[in-house]
Amino acid sequence: MMKSEKNTYYLVHTSAMPEVLEKTVQVNEMLSRGEAKTIYEAVEKVGISRSAYYKYRNHVFPFYEMGKGRIITIALVMDHIAGCLMAVLKEIARVQGSIVTINQNIPYLQVANATISLETKDLIVHVEEMIKNLQVIEGVREVKIMGND
């Protein structure tokens, strides 16, 4: 098996990653919010060793932190109904996402596919919250993050 390049990143759902990585993020968040005064106190609260924390602390981040100030691309599957894409665009504007590109395919069987790339540096919510807001728009069937730069 080949070793990954130094700057290769992967987007992994928490259900597929070791618990120690998620707990490392929890420790970082506790320290930044002032919920723990020391690393020792924070690792005790979440239940990992200090050595595990030190091993991963600079290598695992929540997606919203990695996505902040970057361009992300989302793929949407929508019903072909008037105003659906407009509602998606309005939600992105509401949270101050800056759209870079939009590509919508010709609808087939009353279903339209679109990809939207947007800059996230000025978002007033985390990327995950924006995605959840998009998923509840009438006519939106699916929203997936395709990548970030």
C-alpha cells in the first residue's frame, strides 16, 4: 500500500472514524470555549489520554473549520418545479455564501441536477447548518458536499 501525500485530506463521516479523533476535536473545542482550563482537564472529561490528544490535535478538524474561507462544491437533486433553484440560491445568500459557479442540467423525468460552488469565508453559519437548511427546502431531494478547495 502506498503512503498518502503529506497534504492529502479526506472528508470522513464520524460514524466511520475512530472515536479518538472525534474526542480530540471535542478537547480542542472545550479548550477554545473555556470549558476546560487545561489539556489534562479536557482529556479527562472526554475520556482520552494526553498522548492520544497530542498525536492528533493538529491533524483533525471539524468540516466547518476546514471549509471556512474556502470554496466548496455542493451537488443537488431537485424536483423540476418553478422556484426551487431560486429558493436554494436565496438560502445561500441569506447565510452570506458567495456563489462562484452554478451548473444545472436539463431536467429529466421531472428531476433536475445542479452543482453550485460557493465561497465560504463570509458564511454566518457553519457549512453543515447551511446544508441542513438546503435539505428542507420544498423540492430539494438531496444535497451532497462534493468537495472543497
